[in-house]
Amino acid sequence: MPRTAHVAIGAAVIFTVFVVWIAGAWSHGTSIKAVNDIAFVGLSILGAFFAAFAARAVHGRLRAAWVAMTIGMVGWALGEVLWAYYELALDEPPFPSLADAAYLLMPVGFCVGLLLFPGENGQSRGRTLLDGVIVAGSFFVVSWVTILSPMYSAGSDSASAMIISLAYPISDVVILTIAAMAWLRAARDQRLVLAMLTIAMACIALSDSGFTYLSAESAYDSGDLIDIGWVAGLLLIIVAATASRDEVGAPKARSASTVWAPVWFPYTPLLLAGIVAAAEPATIFRTPMVEIVGALLMLAVLGRQYLAVTENRRLLACVAEQALRDPLTGLANRAMFSDRLEEAMQRRERDHVSVALIVLDLNDFKVVNDTLGHPAGDELLNRVGERILGCVRNSDTVARLGGDEFVVLVDDDAADDYAGHIAARVTKSFDKPFVIDGHELFIRPSVGLAVAGGHEPGVSAGELVKRADMAMYAAKKTRTADVHTFTPELRVADPREEGLHGLPYSTPSTADVAAVQLLGELRQAIDAVELTLLYQPKVDLLTGNLVGVEALVRWPHHRRGLLSPDEFLPLVRHHGLMRPVTDLVINTALDAALRWHQQELHIPVAVNMSAPLLADPRLPARIRRALADRNLPASVLTVEITEDLVLGNIEGTRDVLNQLRRSGIRIAIDDFGSGYSTLSYLCELPVDEVKLDRRLVVPIVEDARVATVARAVIALAHELGLIVVAEGVEEAEVAARLTEFGCDVVQGFYFSVPLSAEEVLRLAAGPTSEHHGARPQSLERSSSLD
């Protein structure tokens, strides 16, 4: 804070000059009064300006605090102006006077301002109030011995003079107490500011006390040594105001917390008061006012100790409770669960009641962490805990044992009947998806249930846990959503293989480990756009011309080579990665189409679409945006749908397909003839072409019945005005028979193997016949996302 440092250096220079001037007695008579009064007027006005600047720079309660202190400084400055006039223009300053009223505005403004300072100390308001009473009472005792008692005994010429004389030290006690308490509970970024203000109030209080004492003895003159305290206080207020302004833009670094200050602070002035009181005769305190203050002080000390003990006990109970809670979900942790299970088993032995355990393990939780990140996994665990709590009673214990494993302890007379109901209700609650970071996740648990009835006295807590875990692992093995209840038949696993609780379970196979590893690598490949496309040419049977291509996705794996869709698309479907893969395929295919169009080759490209995406009403807008970004016509794209995947949401699918078709995008039914509702889709869905499944194409030469069905389907499609495409054409005889049946377009290895985008350009530039018979050694199914 360079501004604060500069002001502090200037204040130190002024203070040093003033001290040297006072101690050296460089001025005498009227000149010392004039210099002294001018110095105080200047410093008080400067303090008012700095306080006003601080109020302007800060916000909220802190601004209100500095506004109040600015008013107090304006009062002090006004009092200094009046006092200078009295000293320099009149023979003897009046007492009391208007200057006293102006001076006393300062402690009022600063008391309000200090109370408004934001704080962060966690102790109770009652304890803070009692601390203030202890500090104020202690300061009063010290002031009574040093200042107030002599003044009280001497009396005064008038009541108003006595009131004003007592007002200064009493207001100093109040403001010093409030300043000290404000510093004690101050926010971290304001502790330095309040420390300087507290020291400033202490300096001013000392000078006020000295002034009151010297005035009572008629021994005060301007330029006395006690003036040093007022100057120090004014300069500290100026530096504190500057520091408060600098804190606004300073980074909020974590400073060391004054954890011991609330303990020792109230007793420091109390110890000082005891030392001062011990040195004086008891008769000095035998006045009603001092006796009342003393009684209040004793009650405050006793009350504070009681509150401190109570708060400490509450804190210890809170810490003990937190030690038994899972820090992430707030559920019971393993320690609390073990304690309550032992208690329940002891009560079971004593009262012959039942105890039930429901163990849940989330399926595919690791996939959430791997694909969405650990923060999303933590959020999912919190949501799971909330759902489980919503399905149980207040008397049941829900715990997180670690990772993605949860347990419910049911302990009452009807546990054997009610536990099954709770387990079913918990399982049912997972039917709704969890919305995490905008993703809908359908997470299913494997649920195991074990009940220790009153008729099994020999069952221990550990044995009950093993039973519940065995039931849960049985559910995980079957991958069903049903609750598995423990039966003796489940004790078939190798006892040498132990799981999390020392219970049997099946060791993950090498294939399972490889699948998990492959899934993580697939996610990275999607993010890095490492999936590539090949393009299967589509040829017009009559002309032999290239009339389009189908995009086929491949994964160039760094260890396993080029992977076909059958090797990784099941992972894509099962783990919710279909949308990013489809978006990658569409964008890559349209990029290739753009390159072809730039070469004046208008080659349509077909992309296979999965059923869940076809029910997404936002799909048409995304595809239109992708076409518009490349300035491509909609006719360049054909969306292929697999008819056996549309069954789930026919209404939503029809609406999305209508939007796509109105945009100019062509619709094709892929694998026609492989599903259950082939003919109905021709009536219900807006399509432009039908792609015969290879099972209706490959056997047509040797199987007369298949040939008859293929001929009939082609004729029916033509009657409906649809184009027919035959897939999997690998032999000349099949191509000839399709020509005889009137098929429009064919694709397959007999005409061309799948090609890269550059090879498609070369194929389109030359005769198609040059590529006839260019077949690979092993035939594979042509598919984009299948």
C-alpha cells in the first residue's frame, strides 16, 4: 500500500518535529499558543478531509462508519477553531463553552463509526457485550483513581462545569472500550485500520485525562507535554483513513487470525484496574457510583466465564459431530455407521428385534468422473445422498461408506418388513435422471438387502454387513434394477477373495479392465477430434455414376490400429457419448463436402443418426447452423435412420424429421427390412429413400424367397415415389439381379471400398468402372454409426 506508506512517513515527520518543538521549548508566551493552536486546527481539518476521502472510497457499512467519523472530526475541527479564538482573542477562555460541545461531538461520531465497522469474529453477541462491560468497568476504575475521584472530591463552581469535566474522561472510557472491541471482532482486511484507530483513541484519552487533571489544578497551558497525545491521535486517524482507502483495491490475502485475542483481551484492563485499585485505600471507592460499577464488573466476569464454558462445550460437541459426518455429503460416515450398527445389534440381542441393512453401489460412477470430471462426480454423490434421505424415516441411518457406496440402517420392530419397502422406494427414486452440469444422467444403483431377525441370535454386525454386500454384488453381477435380498445360496464365492468389507466378490476380468481403459481413451479421442471418416461410394446402377457417399466413422487407435464401429460404438451408446460423436461425424462430413464443392463436385453425403438424437427438437437447428457456417445447400446432406431404433418415440421422431425435410435435407431409412415395423414406417415417417438391409440383398441369387421379397419391396418403394438403395453388394451376380429388379442405387465392395475424402475426389474424376472389384481381403459392414 504505497499511499499509506507515504502518508505514514509524512505523519512521522510531523510528529517528530512537534515533539522536538515541545520538548525544546522553542517558543514562549503568545507565540507558543499561536503555533500550538494553528497546528491543532490544521491537523483536525486535515483529519476531517482524510476521513471524508475514506468514506467516499469505501462502500456499505464501512462507508457509513467513515461518514460518522467524518462528522466527529468536523466537530473536533470546529472545537479547535473556537478554542484558538478563545486563547488568542480573549484574556481567559470560558469554561464550559461552545468549543466543549464541538469537542464532545467527536467521541459520539467515533463511537457510532466504530460500532458500524464490519466484523467476522465468531463469538456470541452476549460474550462480546460482557467483554465490553469488563473493559469499560476496568477503564472506569483506573480513571476514578487517577482523575475522576479528585475532581469529584474537589467539586466545581457549577453543575455544568462538573458535567463537562466528567464528560471528557467518561467519553474517553466509552470510546476506548468500543475501539478495542471493534478491533477484536474486526474483519481481516480492517484489523490494521482498527488497530491504528484504537491506539489513536488511547493517545487522545491519555491527553484528555491529563488535561482534566491539569485544568483542575489550574496548571495547563498550551504547548504542554500532554499535547503530544492529541497530535499522535490525529496523525494516526489520518493514516488509518488512508489505509482504509488502500484496502479497497488490495488483494484479500489470508492473514493470521488473532485466535487468542478474545481470551486474554478483556482481562488485561481488568488486571490493570486491580493493580491500580490495590495501591489505593479502600475509602476512595466508597461511593454509590463506584460500588455499582464494581458490582456490575464482578457479575460481568462471572457471566463471561459461564458463557465461555458453554460455548466451548457446544464447540466440542460440534467438532465431535463433524468427525462422524462425511465431509462431502453430510451423511453419517463409516465411524458413525459402525457405532450405530453396534448399538442396533446390542438392542437386537436384548429386545429380540430385527436389524436390516440396505447397501447401494452406483453403477458406472467412474464413467461420470472420467467424462464430466470429479466436481460433477461430487455433485452426483450429493444428489444421491439427498434422494436416499428423501426415501427413509428420521429414525433410519443413512451413511456414505466411501467412494460411491451408501448404506441404510433400519432398526425397529418391523425392520424385516419395512426394509424391503425402503429399498424398493430408494431404487425407484433413481428412475428420474440426475441433472449435472446441464447433462441428464441416468444412474442406476446395485442394491443389496440383508436382515438379521430376532431368531438368529448368533449374527454379528460384521456378518450382517457381509450379507448385505454379498446381496449387492449379486445385484451388480446381474445388472438389474431389482433389490437383491441375501439368501444362503449367495455364499458360493471364493472366500479368499475379499472386497471392501472383507466379503467375497468376483475379480474384474481382463475384458472389463480393458473396456474401462478403452472408454477413457475414447473420451479423449472425441475431445481431440481423433475419430476419422471414410466414405462408401453410392453408384447409380443404370449409369454407373457416383451419386453420393455414406460417411463411415473409424477410430485410429494408437495401440490397436484402425478400429471399426463395432469395436467402440457400443461404448458410445451405453455411456451417453452419442451426441458428441454424431456432431463430430456431421461436422467432419460437411467439411469434406465443402472441399468437394470447391472442386465443383456436388457429392451428397449421408450420415447415420441415432434414435435418441432424433427425438431432440434442437437437432434441426444444429444441423442448419452447420450447413450455414459452410454455405452449403441442405440437399448435400442425407440423414439415415435405423428403423429398429425409432420405436421408442415415434411422435418426437416424426416432428424432427419433418423439420429436417422442410429444410431440404433428405431422409433415408437404413437397414430396411431388419426391424419389426418396416411397412408402418413407410406410412408414418417422411422419407425420401429406402436402404435395403444386406440380409435382403446378399442371398437374392441363391434364395428365391428372399429375391421375391426384395423385388416386392423395390416395387412398393417405387409406387411410393421413394429411391431404393441396396447395401452390401459384393458380387457381380447380385448387382445384375438388382438391376433386373429395378433397384436405383447400390453400394458395396463390388463397386468400391470405403475411401478417404481425397480418394473420393479422384474417384469422381475418373470412370467408375476402374474401381469395380476393388475389394479388401476381409469384408466389413458399411456403417456410419453402427
